[in-house]
Amino acid sequence: MTVRWAAYAAYANAIAALAQILTSDGDPQTNGVMGLLNNLAGVVWAASFVPVAYVLYQRSRERANIVSAASFAFGLVAFGAAAFLEVSRAVGQLTFVQETIAYYPVLGAVGVWLLMAEGLAVMETELPRGPLVFGAVVGGLWFLANVFFGAGGLPSPTADASTNELTDYGSLLFDTAFLLQPFWGLWLGRALLRPPGPRVPEPRPRI
């Protein structure tokens, strides 16, 4: 798996995330055409993380073999869970409410992977720092959202009124991360396709 394929996957991730946002106002209760498109975009979104995760693991394992392997395995479980929820909703095994409630901790797990994998890549690799730090911030928002949900309770997908302040803060962080995440994919894809700059030689010690 090359960095170029990871860049294409990052672009696909951004496009799929945008597609999910644009189709989120469809008819999820009856799972009409817009609902199915949303589920399809969700499967592509989850799958597109895999090449990115593998390249981050590949670049980090020389200096942090065990931690990078654990992070990669954790990410695969989170991505698989997200794809499973989308497919289950598309075939009618889950209701919209069930899928939505289950998605909160799954995206929390994706957030933990972003924090672990991209934080490790910042410390142990020479991959572009900017999008990695931005991705870690997005992951932190998803993680903190689930902390607030744990303290205040999960938001109800069918309730129009506010539940409590802690849940509202969690919802704000959750939605903010989801809106920021496509920019991470675009930034990461562009950065990975950019040719590396010339290395600056280290100064020789004076004798």
C-alpha cells in the first residue's frame, strides 16, 4: 500500500462524508432512495479509512511497532462496526433510531483511532504534520462528545427539545467534528500527493 493510494482514499473519505451530510435530510424512517444513498456513502466512508490507517501503521511501526499495531487493529474494528451499521440499516435490520444511537460510540471509537494513529504519526514519522494534527483534533472532538454523552445521556434522535446541557455540549462537539472531517480528508489527500521537499543538510560540527 503506497502513500498515493492513501491520498486517494483520503479524498474518497472526504467525498463520502460530504455525501452523507448532503443525504442526511432524506427519508431515513422509510429508508427511501436518499436513505440508501446515505447508507452507501457511509460504507464507502468507513472503507476509505483502511488504506489511510494502513499507511499510518506502516510508517509508524519502525519506531513504535506494538502501539502502531494496536492502533491499526482498533481502527479496523471501528471502521468495520461503522460499515456494519450502514449495511444493517440498508437491508432493514436496524431502524433509523437504532442506527443513530449505535453510531455515537462507533464514531467515538473512530475518534480514538484518529487520536492514536495520527498522534503517533506526528511523533514518529515525517508525514505532513498539518493534516495529522487537524485529524487528531477531529478525533478528540468525537471522543469528548462521547464523554459528555456518558455523563448526560445519549441524545434522542426523535426528540425536538433539548435534553440537558451535557448532552447538548456532546451533540455540538459531535456535529462539529462531522462537519470538519471532510476538510481533514481533502487536506490529507493533498498533502500526501505533494512531492517531498528537498532535505536540508544538517550542519557539520566545527573542528
